[in-house]
Amino acid sequence: MRVESCIAEDFISMISKLISKLGLGEAVGKIFTSLLLHGGYLTQDELTRLTGYSTGLISSSLSFLEAIGLVTHKKKGRKKLYKAVRSILDVLERFFQEIVERQLSSTINYLRKNISCLSEEHRKNMEKLLLECEKARLLLELNIKCLRQMKALPLKDFAEKIRFQDIQDISI
């Protein structure tokens, strides 16, 4: 049982670090991963014991996770029970979507609107950067579309579909 516990702790640590790098924070990642690993409902007290975090941090993290649709809750008496309702791939999809909507699209729109105000030399450089941003947005949109279409597939089917020749068939 001790080996299983160590493996679970290591897994939670690894995935929470990944989720943190995707912008959600390590505490949110650890709480979400704990819920994913458990597979069922947990109380705030159970999450406090599992993670070692304070009740306040657990509460605010769960509120955030609910607000972004990764966690849901139900009531049992006076207690709230929490459960993960999305996957790690959903977190990745959300991260890509945030980059497209909040960063790349606004940057592209700003550059398009203001590029004519630049000197010829700066305009040429900015046009190159604008093209790079547009390519990055298209690439992330393709990734989002692939994730949405294929995340429910078994791994073998998923791997078959992402071969390069199959990706050519995907249209944005």
C-alpha cells in the first residue's frame, strides 16, 4: 500500500506542475489532480488531508475550478462533495483557447489596426511578426479542433488519427 501511495503522490505532483505551467497554479493543479485520481466525490476536509493545503486554499481553488467548469459539487447534508468532471486534455484545450482568444487574437487585431502608423522599416518587420502570430493562432486553432474531435478516442485510435497524413485532412 505504501508503494501505491508514493506513486499516487508522485503522479499528483507531476500533473499539478504541468497544470501550473498551463496557468492554473500548482495548488489548483494538485487539488484537481487529486479529484481526478480519486474518481469520485471528495469533501474539502478530505482534500485538505490529501493535499496538506489549508481549508481556505482548498475552498478558493475549488471555487475557481467550478467557475471554469472542471469541477462540480453536490450537497450531502451540510457538506459539499466535489468531483472532477473534465480531463487533463480539457485543461490543455482551455490553455490553447486562452492563448488564441486573449493573447494572439488581440495582438493580431492591434497590429493590423496600427501597422500603417509605422515607418516603412518598422512596418516590414512588424508584418513579419504579424504573419508569425497569425500562423501561431492557426496552429493552436488546429490543435484545439483536434483535441475536441479526438480526446474521447482510445489511445490507439488517437495515435492513428494524429499521424501526419491524417492531419492534412483536418480543415479549420
